[in-house]
Amino acid sequence: MMGLLSCATIPKGAVAVQPFEKEKYLGKWFEIARMDFKFEKNLNNTTATYSVNDNGTIKVDNRGYNTKKEEWVQATGKAKFVDNENVAKLKVSFFGPFYSGYNVIAIDKGYQYALVAGKSLKYLWILSREKEIPADTKEKYLKIAEDIGYETSDLLWVEHDKIK
């Protein structure tokens, strides 16, 4: 049983969006808020850009400004769907064969705002096509996260003061 639990890609109680339209999700997203973790430590002005690789996987291009080193950093990885492309349950890798969960658990009809859960309650992102998110969408996404068990008071709210 332990082996089955360790490969979980979505937190208990979270449900990936379906139907999901990959083509609408592609493009640039601004990170509005996140649960901070070591790979994004000290980063602000963070964005994620998604495109399709030749082999059908999704190219993940993350970028952010390291406020301690005062320099831009970038990480490129790949994502693939866990089941089928109609379900927003993916796994993403930046380091070879090691994958982690990436699950769109809420998105608006126009694909302008997204709530993304990682594989556990340690990973959560609020994304937007713009540098800000409407208050009602923010409240709705925080409620969804809290209902799953996220400690939303731990979210780091990202500044976007260096992106033109």
C-alpha cells in the first residue's frame, strides 16, 4: 500500500478539471501566488509558458527574478498527461526521470485564471494571464484550496514589478 501512496500525483480531495482543452491552456501565465518551496525560493516576477514539443509532450518554461542574486533564472521541463488530454492531470519533470504532479483543479471558461495543485498539500499555484487576478476569482480559488486542506495563509503572493 505504501508504494501506491508514494506515486500519487494529486492531493486527496482534489479533482482535476475535465473536460480540459490543452490548446487553450498553452501560452504564458503569471504566477499570482504559490506555496513557496526550494526551487522557487527568492523568486518574484515568476511566469510559466507552455507550448507543445515535437513529441507531443508539453514544454514548460518557468522564469523568475531571484531577488537575492539579482538575476533572472529559468528552468525548462516537460509535462505529460497522466491519463488522457481531456483531464487536467499531468506530471511534470525538470530533472530527468523524476516527475511530480501538476493538476489544474479550477479554471475559468476563458482560460484566463487557473488554480493548480501539485502532488501534495505542499504545492499550490494561482495563475493568471495578467499580472493580477479579480478579487472574486481569488476568493473562489482560495475557498477551493481550503476545502481540500491547503493552508492558504502560507501562500506567497508574487510581485510583478520587473516584467514589462
